[in-house]
Amino acid sequence: MTFLAQEILNGLVLGSIYSLVATGLTLVYGVMEIPNFAHGHLYMLGAYITLFLLVSAHFSYWPAALAAAVVLSGVGALLEWVVFRPLRHALQVHAMIASVGVMLFLEALAQWIWGPDFQRMPTPYGRILNVAGLTISEQQLVIVLAALMCMGLLYLFLKHTTLGMAMEAVAQNRAGAQLVGIPTQRISLLAFALSAALASLAASLIAPIHLIFPAMGLMVIMKAFAIIVIGGMGSVPGAIAGGYILALAESIGGAYVSTNYQDVIAFALLVLILSVRPTGLFTRRV
């Protein structure tokens, strides 16, 4: 029983990261209907910037993570303005190709600046805790608590602020929102900025227990797309629930079957859920 509880705990840690990344991805899809394949590489860039601020600029951990999120929000806004806004009325495939181009550019840029080698991020939360027979590091505890706080703040933003409700309106009906005076282009800019900031925070949280390297965003973006399909395209609650469901399936399946089949188990779950609910677990609603 303790073994199962440990795997559930590990799944909750991983699910917190998956949910943060997928939530950012689904914000952009909900508002602009763009599948942003570069989202995983914004996550990677956030990890590298946090590492740079920690090691070279001598920031402490939380200021470095928050500063990296601010920088990435600017990068996300710039991408929306320079790359995706001109393609707003083009075929969706053009935006998809553009996002792949951005993905390749960011990976090459990271390799040019920081090199291809694996790097590790230092953390002030290195102690290992033992609670009721379960083992958890302080960093894992920080991941779960910080991710839940971020998602809670995002919920409050979407439900209880004018900008958040405007974002929901644009996601539900862009043309209708424009007719009632909502500045849809600014909302799209905000969605990209928030999306990139969430990806950066997720990377800053997980990097101390995972290695940092230029291609680290590839598997994350594959999982994030699986999650938003499971949860329902464009649904933030769906992205959060889907992230935890997928991570728990990976953790428990890997423990009881084999870690070699973790990814197979995850995508088998995707097929199973879609065979029962083709639109995902939640209806589309940011």
C-alpha cells in the first residue's frame, strides 16, 4: 500500500508540471485556435534563463524563477505580435508551420548560447523528507504547492477580473467579443504572454530535479498536446485534470508494468478516453 501511495505522490508532482504547461498551451488554443508547437521550447528557454540568473547573475531561487517568467511573458507577447498576428486570417496550417519554425529556432539558439551538454539547476530545497513512510524532497513539495497556487491564481484571474472574463469571451466567440468592443488582439497578446510565463514557471520548478538541455521541450509538448486532447481542446479545467490523470497513469503504470512502457501507457489512455468521449472530458471553455 505504501508503494502505491508513493507512486501516486510521484504522479501528483509530475502532474503539477504537466498541468501548468498544458494550461498555458490551452489558453493560446482557446483564444486563437493555434496549436503552438513552440510551447515546449518556451518551457526550455525558461529553464535556461532561470539557470543563468541563478548561476551567473547570482539571483536567489524565487526571484530568478519570477524574473524568468516575466522575460518569457515578453517573449510570448513578441511571438504573438511578430509571428502569429500576421497569420491570423491565413489558413491554420500556416500558423502551425510558423510555430514549428519558432521551435527549431529556439532549440538552435539555446544550443548556440548554452551548448548541447546537460546542465543541472541548483536549488535551496534539497532536503529529503520522510512522512508516514513516504519519501518526498522539499523541491517536489514546492512543485505541488507552487503549481496549485499558480493554477488557483489563474482561476481567480479568469473568473473575477475584467481581463480574464474578456479572455473567456474571446475563447467562446471571437467575432461576438469583437462586436461588443473587446480588444481581441490585446487579449491574444495577453494569452501568449500568460502561456509563456506558465511554461517558464513549470520549467523553473522541475529543473532542479531534472536535467536541462536544448531538446527538453520535445517530450513535454507531446504530453501537453495529449493532455489538452484528453481534457477537451480549449478547456483550462480539462488541461489541469488531464495533466494529473496522465501523470498518475504514467507513474502507476510504470511502477506496476515497466518504466519502458510509460509513454505507451500514457497514449493508450488517450485513445481509451477519446473512444468514450471524442470531445475530451470537458467541453471547450477557457
